[in-house]
Amino acid sequence: MRRAAQAFATLRSVMAVPKRKTSKARRDKRRATHKIAIPVVATCTVCSAPKLPHRVCPSCGTYRGRRYITTDAPVG
């Protein structure tokens, strides 16, 4: 028993141990910002397909009116 107490004392001097139990309210307030964000979807100006903003359109291959990748879909 004494050896365990000594081990705990040395462990406590090395690790950060909280003095008080974190309440449920404080814990939940901290976790309130850990939610999943809804992805933003923009529409392509050329083909009106849904795409992620600031990225090349996966259906027609254009970004800001310029074609960057070749696809089977016609442009315009």
C-alpha cells in the first residue's frame, strides 16, 4: 500500500491533475462548439450543377468561366 502511495505521489508531481470535478454544465458548454457543420454548396455558373465553392466543377470542369479539366459534358 505504501509503494502505491509513493507511486501516486510521484505521478501527481509529473502529471497535471484537476483539483475539482468538471461539472456537467461546464463540460457541455465546452462541447457546444464541437458540432458538425453543414457543407456549403454553390452552383456552377456554366452548367448550374451543385459544386463546392472555390473548386472546379466536377460535371463540366470549369472554374470562374474557364475550363481546367476535360470532361464528357459540353460547356455552355
